Amino acid sequence: MLLAVLSGFLLAAAVPWLYKLLQGRINWALALLPAGLTVYFASFMPEIAAGDQVLVSYNWIPSLDIQLSFLLDGLSLMFALLISGIGTFILLYAGSYLHGDRDLPKFYIFILAFMASMLGLVLSNNLISLFVFWELTSITSYMLIGYHHEQLKSRKSALQGLLVTVGGGMALMAGLILMGSVAGTYEISEILNNGDVIRDSGLYTGILILILIGTFSKSAQVPLHFWLPNAMAAPTPVSAYLHSATMVKAGVYLLARLNPSLGETELWHTILPLFGALTMFTGMFLAYRSTEIKKILAYTTLMALGTLTMLIGIGTELAIGAAMTFLLAHALYKASLFLVAGSLDHSTGTKDITKMGGLARIMPITTYAAILAALSMAGIAPLFGFIAKEMLFEAVLESNYLTSFLLVLTVATAMLGVAIGGVIALRPFFGARKETPSKPHEAPFAMWIGPATLATLGLLCGLLPFLPERGILSAAVTSVYGEYESFYLTLWHGFNLPLMLSIASIAVGVLLFFGWDAIRARLLWLDKVFAYGPERGYEKALDGMNWTAQWQTRVLQNGYLRYYLLTILATLIGLVGYTLFTGYEPRLLFDFVGVQFIEAVIAILIVLAAVVAATTHSRLGAVVSVGVVGFGVALVYVLFSAPDLGITQVLVETLTVLLLVLVLFRLPEFLDLSSTAARMRDAVVAVAVGSLFTLLLLTATELQLHDPISQFFVENSEPEGHGRNIVNVILVDFRALDTLGEIFVLALAAIGVYAMIKFRAEEYKK
Amino acid sequence: MTSMPSLILSTAARVLLPLLVLFSIFLLLRGHDLPGGGFIGGLVGASGYTLYLFAFDSSAARAALRMDPRTMVGLGLVIATLSGVIGTFVRGEPFFTSQWWEVYVPIFGEMKLSSPLIFDLGVYMVVLGSVMTIVLTLAEAEE
């Protein structure tokens, strides 16, 4: 299981080599991994459908109750299958869609890492590891949205997505930690059985609100929805994968996952349906107003996310059943539609749906996929989307809170849905042929296999609904709702209210479809109103932050090394001095007993060298005297039996002198620029820092606040670390994680120097 | 770098470079018990190559290094990180739990191989690679 989750990361690391080896055909090789994962997860289906769970746990940071543990039950299995299954087609598709792109290897690296993070997220059984994977999806999606990094719009959209989701992630982290501390464990499987403890605690409202901020930002609920349509700046396969089938559903996943422990309260039953229904309607309404095919699809994704949030909020067994059915139906048709949109864009050179027409003859397979998927979205029988919609109506009718409000919005959304489904299925493919920027052609195999397969699956699930129900949906409902009494998915429910609502929505939807152009033109004035939406708030906040950053940069980062030093040292004097004089008793007891001659000589040497460095008029002289100070310190280390420190100091000094020599000749001539007053000020600061630290050291040697940790290292170095050199054992064993961080910093510094000197942005643009 | 490379310096550098590299590896290997380790070893190695750079020029130093120092940095980071997960995969223990193996090497007899040593090798490569990246970049800017 661990390997299944991590395989994506490992393969991502191997991409550069594979790319050299396979070039353009690499997508076929890479797609084998998600395909294999799909088979692997599918092999658990009988077991999970029978009501079992698979739990695997690895120790990660056991001292903090953080495990790398995975839980495979109905819910996580359904997500895992969607992620790896759709991922297979996405990889195939991308190889063809982005064929010959310079950054293609990067794309594969990020999308594989994303897939692995997403798998980790849905399989995690520990709140902390879930959060880590959660953030990883935000970061990898940032890379993917900003894939066309030469374009300002891409970078801006990527940053917006990142800031919104990561900002929400902060709230989520606080919520998860609160929940973990209330429940007394971070293991999700245990928390789910402790729902009452959390619901009864005084922190429940806080936990719920924090977690909702996190999930709403990730799943783009109103008013945090604005990042999602902008994320369409990403290449189409990314939009298809992240922004329809997987990442945005992470928030919904978490809500469903935590339903047993957070749900079933009045707060839950009101907030979720309220925001969900608003998002649902807003999304569909905005979709109806758009003409760019990717924008339309992005807004319908908002609709889907809102619907799912609403259904989970309603929380009856039927509603959860409807949510799981809708989730599956949506993943199938939306991924398929996005890929179709990519093929259309690729083939015609435009994204504007009003500029396409009569493509059915030229692109028969794409047309087939588009029609099936769009009808499923519109909720027309016998497609799977129809079953989902019937259940949606039924669940809303049965809800206990806000019933009429939810019903009105749901029906209105369904009407618009029919119209939009019609627009996508019919507009580009039928009617008169229109001139397009490039000559249209059928998509290649790698690009039609995905949409065609997924759309056909949507049809199969509609015709044979017991297959998805027995196979996965029943188990998924069990893990969210706790129990499951068969609700028998079926196309024919008899003449009842949901069917009436369906018929009514189709009738109105057809009218809306024919009036699409006319109504859209009438709604143009809304643009001005929307300019004051939540996105404007985001822009303002960002501007404010930039302004503050610029202001403090002007003040603090003034570009003069001498002022940097002055600021740092003055702050140091202020903070350390304040603490030292208010909190402790400074001691000024010089004790020269036991000082050896050689030590005194070294000390005097260091002082003299420092004085020379500060007063000399020769730059080379200054470099040499600073070197003398360094070597003097190294000698002190050696005298007090710290050979490792001594050697390191000597080597660092040597290299510093060498580096200085390299840059010495590039510096301008030595000049006396500073006034006497400025020098006096510097001297005062220097003497103050020196005295303060002398005082600090003298005080610190007298004071023992805690038992020193060094004793532990001395005692355990040999038995535990198998080494006699304590410094080294600390570096590579006891504190290896710190060292790892340090070498990463070192590497960054090297890259920084390299980039500053070598990299020219103009050379990058070919 | 300088217009006239000194004969003494270049002859010395030719001899000193292999010695210093050997010494740096020696420091790396003995680090666990005696003064040394990846950090110090990497710095000694870097000073050897830097000496070579001063005696000849940057392209000669690059050639002597055999590997692009930037690649070395990356490889070092990968090795150091992977050494931490050995325990996780082999025994299911937390990240960076050290693993020890006794290895029999024909002439030298029993040797201790461990994940901390592999980690230290990563540190060695990162230190050597980083310092050489900086030095070579600066030197090439000079030329």
C-alpha cells in the first residue's frame, strides 16, 4: 500500500531519464503506472464490497502519534479508482496534446507527483499525514496551473489558486489539530468511532468552522470559488484531472470522510446545504453566461461541488447515496467533457463555442463522447447522470432543513444544466460549418480513447446501475453514513415527484437552450456587478500585502550592507539586552585563574587582528586579518578539544579567503566615504554588541536553566550511534533531519549564486 | 585566471589534487569514530579542486571534477534523503532510524556499513558540489 502511494513520486523522479530514453512515446510507458494502480485497487473491490476494511500502518513520528497509515474502505477505494483510472487516460492524452512541448518532462513530473499526493490524501488514515498530502496537492497543482510560466495570466492564476487553497489549508490544519486533541488520537479510523466526544465538546463549533474554511477553499465553494475558473489557464489535461475529477473533490472527500464524526448536528445540516446550494446555482448560472468551452465546464464543476456539499450536508442515507452516485457520474462525464474540449481546442484552434459548428462529420468519435457525456451532465435518461439527478431531487425533497430554498435552487440548476448540456453536445458538432483558425481533424487515438471510454462507462452505469451500486457505491455509502440499506439504483422510479421535476426541468431547459444567444446578450450588464465580487477582495488584499512588503523592503532592505548590519545588531542589542537585564542578573566576574599562556596569546592575536581589519586602508590586508581572526577561533576550538569544529573552521576560513580573492579584483577602488560621525556611531554599536555578548557569556556560564543535553549524546553516542566521534554521530544520526535541512539550504545557496551570475532571462526565450 | 600560471603551483596542484581527494574520502569514511565526516571531507575535496582551478583554469577544474557540480548537489540530496527511508522500507521504522550491516570485504575483513554513512556520503557530495558550483561560477564570471 505504501509503495502504491509512493510509486507516483518515485516514477516522477525517474521521468528525466525515461524521457531521454523514450522521447515522444514516454506517455505510453508512464500510463502503465496508473493503469497498474487501477488494477491493484480494483482487486480490493470484492473484499471492500463485502464490508471489509484494509488498514496498513507505518510508524512515522510515533512520539507525536503521527503515523503513515492508510485506510482502504468504500469511500477511499472509490476515490483511488477514479484517481488512478482517470489518471491513466490523462497521461496518454497529455503526451499527444502537449506533443513536442519543451517543458513536457516537467509536466509529467508534476502530474505524477500530483497523482501520488492525491492518492495519499484519500488513503491517509492519519489527520497529519492527510494534511501533508493535502498541501502537496496544492503545491503540485500550483506548478501545473502555472505550466505556461511565460504567461503572466498563468502565473497569476496559479498564485491565486495556491494562496486561496493554502490559506484555507492553514485553517484546516488548526481544525485538524483541535479535532485530534479533543479525540485524543490522530488516527481517522478511531476518530470516526468517537463522533460523540467531538460533537459534545465545547470546541465543536470552532473545529467545524476551521475545517469548513479549509474544505470550502479547496472545493471552491462560494465565496471562495473564484480561483477555480481562473485555474483554467492550465493545459487542458490538467484541468480535466485536477479541476474536475480529483483535486477540487478533496474538500468534498474530507467532508464525506468526517461526516460520521462531525455531521448530524444542526450547524452541519444548515451551513453545508446553504453554501452548497448557493455554489451550485451560482456555478450553473455563470456557466450559462460563458461562451469559452473550458470556462463553461469550470463553472459546471462549481455546480457539482456545490451539489455534493449540499447533499453531504443534508446527510440522510438517501442524500449520501445521491452524493456518491452523483460524484461517480460527475467524474466520468466531466473528465470526458474536458478532454473533448481539449481536442476541440487542439483541432480548431479556438476555445469559443460560438465559433465552432458542424464538426460531427470530421470528428465522429469525439462527437460521440461529447454527446454521451453532455447528456449525462444534463441528466437525460438512460445515462448515469439521470439516475444521479433523480436521487438528488428525492434527497432534496426529503431534507429536514431549508427544504423549499434548496428545492428551488436545485430545480433552477437542473434547468440550466439541460440547456448547457445541449449547448456542449450540439453547438460545436451540428449546424453549419464555421471557419476556424486551424483546419479541424479527428483527434489521434491517445486523445479519443479517454473521453470515449469514460463516456461509454457513463452509459453502461446508466443501463446497468446495479454494477456500480454493488461494486462500489454501497461500500462508499457505508463508510460515509455508517450503514447501508440497499436503495436499488434504477432508471425507472415510477411516476413520482422527482420524475415530474425532471420532465419540467428538461422542458424549461430546452427553451433555455434555444434562447441561449438571446438571453446571454441580455445578461451582459451583470459583468459590471461581478467586477465587485469576492475576487476583487482578493485583489485588494494582495495589493495591500504587496504595498506593505514594498514599504518594509524600502526601509529595511535598502541595499547597503552597512545598514543591514546596523539594523541586525541594533535589534540584537535591544532584544538580548532587554531579556538579560530584566529577566536575569548579569554577572561581571572575570576569573583569570587557570588561563594558560598559549590561550592568552591566541586571544590577544584575535583582538589585534580584529583591530587591524577595522582600521586598515588596504582591502587585501582586511581580508587577511579577518582570516587571522578565523584561524584564531579555530585554534581555540582545537585547544578545547573540539577537533571537528576546528578543522571545519580552518577549511571554511580557507575557502572564504579564496572566494574573496576571486571577487576582490571586481570591487571598486578603496575609498574613504564615511564621515567621522558615522564611524563613531558604528564604533558605539560594535562596542555595545561586544560588551553585551561578553556579559551574556559570563552570565550564561553561571546559569543552568535545564540539564544539558550534551550528557545524553556523550552517553548514547557509542551504544546507540555506534560511533566514538560524538559530533559526527549527532550530525548524521541523532540530528540527521537537521543536517538534511542544512544541506538543502546549502544547495539552495549554490543554486542562488549560480542563478544570479549565470542566468539571463533573455537567453531562456528562444 | 591569471595570465601566467606559476610552474610550481601547477606541478604541486597536479600532485596534490589526487592526494587531497583521497584524504577527503578518508576523512569521510573515518568520520564516525574520529575527527572527520562528510562536511569536513567535502570541504577538503573542494579546497583540492579549488587549488587546481587556481593553478590551471575553470575548464580544467571542471574536467577534473568529471561531474557537473550541480548534478552532484542534486545527487547528494537524493542519496541523503533515501538513506533516511531505508529503515522505513526494510523494517517499517520511522524516518532516519539508522540501519547497520556487517559487510565482509576480502582484504580489509569485517566492515561496518550503515545508513548514517550513506547519509554522510550525501552530505559530502552536497558540500563538494555546492562549494564547487559557487567557486566555478565566480571564476567563470571572472574569465
